Amino acid sequence: MAEPDPGEPTVPDEPDVLDPDATVDLDEVRREAGVDDVLDGLDRELVGLAPVKERLRELAALLVVDRVRERFGVTTDRPTLHMCFTGNPGTGKTTVAQRIGDLLKGLGFLRRGHLVTATRDDLVGQYVGHTAPKTKEIVGKARGGVLFVDEAYYLHRPGNERDYGGEAIEILLQAMESHRDDLVVVLAGYADRMATFFEANPGMQSRIAHHVDFPDFSADELVTIAEGMVAEQGLGLSPEAHTALREYLALRREQEWFAGARSVRNALDRARMRQARRLAEGGSRVGLADLTTLQAADLRASRVFAGGHRT
């Protein structure tokens, strides 16, 4: 007998069918599948996003109940799990897609639960015969997990006869149907552009069962996100730096190209660079507190405070 491939996750044996008068502890099913661990971890990992987390809890509840129905021999169609995430950049869409993979693996709906991210460049070729193998390769890598297509509307370029995005869309549609038991596709992007994309591609719209909108982070949530990022790096903010950070974020979030948590991380990276330069050019000995504390000057040196943009 051939040995199993150690790199390929094994599928657990199906449990015996329960008697009609049996009962099942749903809390135990959730624990065994790691559902609560995934959802609680998402609460810790992402600030805010209450409506998104609520949708995930509803989906998890449905999948748990469906699994228990199967144990009683009740035949139910596998739910369609393909999704659309809409919202601005930096609102946690990729992170949520990762956790959905974990959730579906724990419940037995996916073999691996891994995440593969793709954009137009990963799927669409530049000459005849190039698109199909590129798209099929990405789909093959995502089998058993989640395929996250960011800014999916760029696949469709109406009016361009030499564009091959339509071929990629057709292959994705086929994969979403023929591999629906082994693949979850998440399309992501701005809400208005995704709406236009679906109008032009009704076949794609019909295969999407869950539309989840990711709200922008509030000013307070952005500050909390920044504090968490600073702490992860073993740093802290002086009281004056904390005030400067709040003022910075209030100004920056009103500018163009603000990308939520991504922009927060970029701003902190630049503040760390300014801190390092300040210390290196200080010409004096430094202690641990100096090395691990961001000061207001490290943030207020940003052009944002002078009406500039981003830095």
C-alpha cells in the first residue's frame, strides 16, 4: 500500500450516523472544530469591524448546524461559500479571508484552508494562449483552500478587443462551479467598482452567495490599531507622541489614498526611522527608554501636519 503524501492533509473519517433520538452538544462541536478559537482570534487580531465579525459568526453557526444535520443522516446541499468583500484598502479583507480558510478547514469544508492571493497580473496573460495556463495554475494552487482575488474588477476591460481578462473570468467561473466542494473564491475591491463588475458579469454574480462590506475604521479604532502595532514592535509612545499620533491620524484619514491600517503601519515605520535618526545624531549615550519610546517629534516631522501628503 502506498504511503500517504505527508504534505497532503488527510480527510477525517465520516462519523457514524446518529440515531434519531440522539442529541448533540453544539458547543462541543464548535470547540472540536476550532470555531471559537478562530472567531475569538479574529476579535483579538482586528479592531472594530463589528458587522463583518457578526456575518462570520452567522456563517459559522450555519456550517456547524449543517455538519450536525449530516450526522443524523439528513441530506443537505453543500452551501455556496464563494464571497465578495467590498471596502476600502486596509480594512482587514485579506486577514478575514485567511480566517475563513481556517474556519472551513476546521469544519471539514476545505482540506487545507490555506489562502492564495491573486491580482489581474497573476491571472491574465499578455498574448493568445497565455491566460488559460496562468489562471489554471493559480486555481490549482488554491484547491483545498481560499482563492482571494483582489481588485477583481480589473479582470474586466470592456471595449478592449485584445484584452484576455474575459478568458480568466470564464475559467474562474468554471472552477467556482466544478470545484465548489474544494475551493472558495473571494472577490474583493471597492464597492462601486465591484457592482459595475457584477453588472457586466452576471454569471459571476450568481455564484457569489455572501456579500460582506468592510466599514472604514473610526478615528478611535485607528489609534487603537496604531497602539497595537507599536506594542508588537516592543515600543511605546510618550504622552506627547500619543497626542501627536491622534492628530496625525485625524488629518491623514481625510486625505486621498488613505489605506486604513496599511497607512497606519507606514506612518509608524517612518516615525521609527525618524526616531533612529534622532538618536543616532544626538551625540549622547542612550538607554532602553530612549530606544523604545517614540516621541512627538518623530511624528510631527511628517508633512501631513503642514498640509502635505502621506509622509
